[in-house]
Amino acid sequence: MSAPISRRALQLLPPFATTGIGSLPHSQLELALQMALQVDVPYLPQLPAGNPSEFMIPGALDGLPGLRYDAEGLCTVDVDDWQAQREVFSTSVEASLTSGKLEGFEPSPQACRAWKPFLWEISNRKLTFAKAQIAGPTTVRWATKTSTGNPVFESAQLDQQIFRLLLAKTLAMAKAIRRSAATPIIYLDEPGLYALQRTNAQHLVALQEIKVLVMALQREGALVGLHCCGNTEWDLLLDCGVDLLSLDVRLSLDAALEDLSAVERFLESGAAFSLGIIPTNVTASFAVSELVDSVEASLIATFGRSRAREVMMRSVLTPACGLAMRSVVVAERTFEQLREAQRLLKQAAEVDLPSPQPVSSPPN
């Protein structure tokens, strides 16, 4: 499969570009936006503190008939309510997908308070890139249950309506960012893929649906990332067509590099890694220099020094996961550590570059 034209935009990212993964712990919107705009690729912050509607699953399913969620963001769908409204809702989703008029599926103020202010910042700051994130279709459907206690994927009609809703929402976000004159980078948040099994036919179908969503976004001119903060069948994700594969470095980098043929196909297509280089586990003990050394060692062991430097320079750097469940102080420290990791990696890359040869004087 040839690489999508939109992937060429990756070449415009600065080396070792930094961005965030979705959520922040702030209760004040202005402070959250300020933090989210201080990275190389500004990103849309999700703010579930005191607003459970902004947790990843409720935010992704916002607008679905019968949706219920608790204070921790756990979702159920009331079957009776959904049945009563599903045909009208389905008609609305399909009409919008057909016409391309998807403004009604952009994040609502309830699902994401920062959405409209973020679009304003994109336009007024004349940003080149802007990143947004939404829970992916596999995680949403595996994590959500009906009011009868069954997983939603066991109801074929509800399962398919959720997928079509997420397609409409992701395309709406990409279109809105493009209208604000930036290249959209849309990350699908898929922590549920830790349970992916290549021997499960339903799981393989779900993976194909992710590919459909990825291609639809790329046709809209978006770069597409896939974030999984647990270990999974990395070779399958490397081959699913995303532009950026986002992982927790400490947990998963070596595992993701294990199938070298899949890694080479991924990189040769022009795709890149999004490396969650700073742990977000508050119990983790580390020095940033040790994290950087570990990443370099893994990449050098896989590719050799020169190629490892190229792979690293093309990679995006992030915290390992979202920060909603941490304190504001921890979030601030995490981004300070991210900038330190970026500085050290740039420093190492400069050391690895060949020294310029002196210019010989012309003969007299």
C-alpha cells in the first residue's frame, strides 16, 4: 500500500518535536490551554477534573442516544432510550457523512470545554500543526456496556452506530482544524488494544475498522496517530497505516522493535514513532538522562548508530500517557522533563553528526 500524500507533512515537524497526550489535571481552562500551547505541536487538552463528561469514553460517545456515565467516566447505554432514537440518530450521522457537513459532530462544550478556544488559538497564532485526540473505536466499544450488562459490541446495530459516530466525530475535528489553517494531527487513543489477539476473528475485524478510520482521516488531509499505553501485538499496529505510532517507551519500545521487518515497513513508508519518553506513573523513579540513554541504546541495537539517530530525530516526544489523574504540579514537572529529554537528544544528535571538513586553500 502506497503512503498517503498527507504523510509528507511529517517532514515539516521539527526534529524531536514535543506534544502532549490528551488530558490534563487542570480545573481552569485558561491554564490548561497555556500548558498545551507551550509544546512544539500544540494539542487539545481534555479536562475531566470535576467534569466526568470529558473522560475519554464519555467524550467520544457524546451525543449517542441513551448514553450514561458515572463520576469515573464508565459508560453504559440505556437500551430502551437508544432503541427509541436510533433510527433518527442514524439518519443524522449518515446524512452528515454523505454531505461532508460535520460541524454538528465537533466536540460539544460538555464533551470538551477547550475545543472552541483551541480552534481560536490555532487561527490567531497561525499554527502550522495542531493535535487533537479521541478515544478509538476498539477501546470505546470494548469498554462500554449496555444497561442489560452486555458489551455494546454484542449488539451489531449499536456497535456499528458507535463506529459511524466516531468516524463522524474524528472527521469533524480534522475538518475544523483545517478550516483554522493548520494541519490536523488526530490521535486515536486505544489503550484497550492491550487485549488484542491475532487469533480472535472479531479483534481482526476491529483492526480493519481502525484502518478504515485512519484512511478516512488521511483523505481529509490529517496525520493520524495511534496511542496504546499497554503492550500489544505491535507488528499488527505497525502495519495498520498510521502516520505516528504512540507508545510508552519504558513499557513497550523494545517489544515494538522486536519484529524488524514490520518496523522497517513502517519506517520506509514515511511513518514515525511517537515516543512516550517521560513516565506518568507517579511511583516511577528515574533520571531523564537515563531514560534518554535507554531509548538511544534500544534504537542503536536495532538500527545501528547512524540510522538510530535518523529514527530518533523524526520521532515525536510525549509523556507516556495523559495526565488527568495527576496534580498540576506533577503535570508541570512532566513537561519540564520532556523539554530536558528533548535537549539531551538534540545534544546527542549534534555529537553524532560528522565534523565539517576544513576547506583547503587554493594553490598559489
